[in-house]
Amino acid sequence: MGLVDLAAALVGIGVGMWAALLTYTYPPCGPNQLCIGFLAQRFTIWQSALIGGAVLATFVVVGATVSTDFRRVNVGVARKVARWLFEDVSSTSGSIAE
């Protein structure tokens, strides 16, 4: 199951990098003048990251739809991460309120 998640991340990063490399040529001088066109990026960095994230999410959702074992493992990991991120540390020793 970990290999599928790793593959989803790699595919998402790859598609995001590919989107960042997409460029188009346009003439900065106008259509009737002879000038050298230059390459401009089609997507900004945040748009490329969003495209890669969408591909990653799609890959994981399709995997979860196809395999119940894949869904069980990923939901369990998501719950563990949520518990770790939102753990209540106010009752631990050494807090500022003491």
C-alpha cells in the first residue's frame, strides 16, 4: 500500500513539474514587426502545484475506490496523523500556565 501512495506522490510531483515547464511563444513587438519571440510560462508556481496536487488526490481517490484494503490503510494513517497534529498538549508538564 505504501508503494501506491509513493507512486501517487511521485506522479503528482511529476505532473506539477511538467506543468511548470509548459511555455508558449508570443511576439512582444506585435504581429507585423520582425522581432524574436520569447518563452513565457503558462502556469505560475502555485498553479503548477495545484495541478500536481489534483493529480495526486485523483490517484489516491481512484485507488481507494478500487481497493478496500487501500482505503482502510489510508484512513488509518490519516487518523493517526490527525491525532498527532491535534494532540492536546495543555495538560503536559512544563507548560507555561504553571
